[in-house]
Amino acid sequence: MKKKLLFFLVAALFALSSPAGFAQNTSMDIGEGAEFCEKYAKKPIEKKNVYIVWVQGFFSAFNALDPKTKNIAGSKDYHFVRQWLDDYCKANPKIYFGEAVRMLIEELYPNRTPNNPTTTPKTWGAGDKIVIPN
């Protein structure tokens, strides 16, 4: 299972190794990334956490694969990310959720925490309560 997840994360983010690659993405999303934004936007807040967990995995893979990035979210927290995705998906219901996350990464990239040994990244999600429905 861990090997499959790692393979997915590597494959999904390989095309994102430079900011210029964001808009030309041709990778295939799986899981929540393959859903339309419309589905995400219609969910009540307590049902969106499974999508946010998917985003955290996507961000983690991006951080691991982009040598210039320590933390793509920079100083932005869970609430900012969720609100940005809420707004974007409401405005773009026919976009895939994975594409919305790539657009978010494109916006976050200039203010990311760079991969510099003297900086400590802000970890979002670790201190926030995330409830995953059974």
C-alpha cells in the first residue's frame, strides 16, 4: 500500500517540478483529485476533510519532489487552504479538484518556505483537528 501511494505521489507531481509546468499538467489524478470541483463545493464542511487530507498528501509529495521547496504552504494554514479551494471550486465547478489544487500550488509557490536548512517550516494540519468520517 505504501509503495502504491508513493508511486502515485511521485507520478502525479513529476510534471510539477517547475512552476512553468503547472498549467500544462497532463498527469492523471486519482482519488479525490479525480472528482469535479462541483462535488467538493457541495459537501458540508465536515465532509470536506477527506479532500483536505488528499491535499496534504499532494503538498507533501510536492515538497519532496521540488528541491527548491521545503513547504509549499509557507505561512498559510489549513483554514486558508480550505477557504481558497472552497472559493475556487464554487467559481469553477467543472474543473477537476486535482487541477484546483495545482492552481493553488501555483498561487502559493512564490511565498512558499524555500528549502533552506536555516528555516523551519510551518506545519499545518498537525495542530488542527481533522475529523474523517467513517
